[in-house]
Amino acid sequence: MKAVILAGGFGTRLKPMLDGCSKPMALVHGVPFLEYLISILRRQQVNKIVLCVHFLADQIMKHFGNGSRFGVSIEYSVEDKPLGTAGAIKNAEEYLEKTFCVLNGDTYLEINLHDLLQYHRIKNGIATMSLVRVQNTERYGSIKLAEDGRITGFFEKVQAAPVREGYINAGVQVFEKHLLDYVANDIAVSLEKQIFPEIVKRNLPLYGYVTSGYFIDIGVPEDYLRFQNEAPRIAKA
């Protein structure tokens, strides 16, 4: 299975802490955050990776090169303009296999990717999203999950109550390539706001895989700092 990492983010909320680098290159104990994600993949024998890059793309490409120094093979899909999460994957379509996984470039999740893939195949979904349960979904928005694991709805961040326990997207997904038939070319398109809700609306098989593995989103300063403290215990890049 090939993996795509969405690594084009600007890191607006982290900007004062980034020292001129992009969010995926934010340093954690002297190591770019993106290396921690590549380490997850390499440890599970997922060695073919596509990096979707835009902001400060040259910085990322110079550091990682063809991936050989990190024990993987890396290809690059470069966006001339920001294309959103779905648009970035569409832009990388030529590099993708029939079934592939996608990782958000600003979230870390300890997950068995082979178990996720097996679940996806058993369910015969067009997409399967890893989910974690949190005490407060306000920052993320939340996901409505049926008993059989099918995702039936989404609650946007602005609609969430100040304190609402529930499931959130943990940033690791498995997709079938024909999902990209629903994504327009060369325009900004969001998985979370446009494609996933459209899949649910069309009653296509979108599933959630619930995991209790360690999860963190470094998109805000407090969690970036928290990962600085917790990374030595949960990840070896």
C-alpha cells in the first residue's frame, strides 16, 4: 500500500513558533514533525510515500530528497496554488494505486495500518477514516457513527457545542482511487467540508475505524508544545 502525506500546510496558528519553516517541518527535539509520520509508515513496511507539498515545498524536498536516507521511497506532488485536502490528493492522482492511505501532515496517530486496511476491505468502503473519541470536539467538529461503523453525518466546528464528547477524524484514512472521481481538477476542495459530506449524501460506503491509539494534532501552540514533551515516549523518528 502506498501512502500520501498532506504536507502543504501554512501553519498560520503556529507561525510565531515555526522560525521560518512550514508546519510539517516544525521541529520536535531537532527533528521535523514529518519525520515522525514517515517513521510510523516505515515501521509498518509502508515504504512508498507521496508528499503533497505547496508552502515552502523546496524546504521539504531538500530535506527528504528521494527518501533513501529515511528508509523509504518518496515522490512529490507539488501544488502551484493551495488546493485543499481533497484537491491536493487529486493533484497527486497519477502517483496513486487503486487503494492507498492518506495521513494529515499535522497529526500523529499510533495505529496499525494493516488492521485499518483489513477493516476497510471487509467493509468494502470507498473510504475508511480513523476515529478517536475525545471529551471535547469543539476544535475539530465531530462525526456521527452508526452501529455497523458507517459514517452517517458530520458536525462542523462552528456547530459543535462548547463541550461535546464524540468521535473525530484522527487524520489517517484509506481511500479507493475512484473516490477522486468526485473531486474537481485544479481547484481548492476540502475532504472534510465537501467530499466526505457529499459521499454521505450519496449514500456511498464511508466507514469509521475507531482506535484508542495515541493521537495529537500539533496545529495549535499548546499541542505542539505538548508533543515536544510526549514525543520521546511515543515515537522514534
